[in-house]
Amino acid sequence: MIEIAWVKRLVTALLLAAITGSPAQAAVAKQEDTKQEYVSARQDILRFEGIINDVINASFSTSPFAVVQKPKGAYLQGYGFSFAFLVNMHRAVKRTPFGTIRPKNEPTQELKRQRIEELKEKLIRVLQDSGENFQILRKEEYVTIIAYLEDWNLPDEPSSNKTIVLSALKKDLDEFARRSDRLKEFKQRMKIVEY
């Protein structure tokens, strides 16, 4: 009796596996879907890296050596896209064994603050305008831009280095896409952190 019940369970399990596919086949199929998802994500990342790079270069066109690290993006399933870059606000200053060489038209602290604010506003607009380009994102995932802004400081000056994090949900990007009349509302829904 016990053997017959065991055989029935085995036959049922084999039939179910044949009908639904084996767990190994399901795992392989899921792995292939994940690979395809990352291939699509890579295309979105490259496109958006180029857009961010254009914005940075336009903001710092008078300081061609300001961009130290071009935007680099990554996709993390369940979180979304993250893009980071590094700009050195004082890159035009050159240190030599004979002293520091400063350009004649060195930017003031006020001009630097103004450039940072302009860059931040441009990046927010880029997020709003380019949000629908992220086809692979789910509504609850994020697109985040991290800007590292360095400035050369004298020992007795306060640090001028700054990090700006701009983050928006995909559902907000879809809702506010290319709606400049709703920019203020879009900014309120975003996470904007500066430190």
C-alpha cells in the first residue's frame, strides 16, 4: 500500500513537471529575461549619460577642464537607475613648483553658487523631460542623479565641496513628462538633498 501511494505521488509530480516545465527550465527562462532587462537598461543608461553630459558641458563651457568624471549610470533591479558625476569647480587653477597660477578671470564664490544652482535646475528639467525614456523602469523605481562638486579650498576657508542628489519616481516622471507648467509640483515630489 505504501509503495503504491509513493508511486502515485511520483507519477503526479512527473506529470506536473512535464506540463508546467521543470523548475530548472523556469529558472533559465527567468535568467534570460533578467539578462534582456539589463541589455535594455544599458541602452537607456548610455542615452541618459549623453544627455547629462551635454547639460554639464553647457553649464561649464568656460571651464573646459571642470568635468573630472563624466556621468556614469547603473541599474539596480528593484531600485532603478543611478547616475553620478564629478565636477571640479576650480580646475582652472594650476599648481606648479613655482606657485599657483590663477586665470585672470577667476570665478567668484557667487558665480560658482550661481553655476551650481543653474546646473541643478537644468538637471531637474532633464529628469522631467527625459523620464519617459526609461521604458524598463517600474512605476515604483527611481531615477537618481548624484552630482559631486569639488572646489579647491585654502586651509583657512570653509569647505566649498558639495553633493547634490536628485531623485524621482518613475510614476512621477511619467505624470509630469514635458509639462513645464507643472515644474514646481514636480520639484515638490522629488527628493532633493544637498550637503
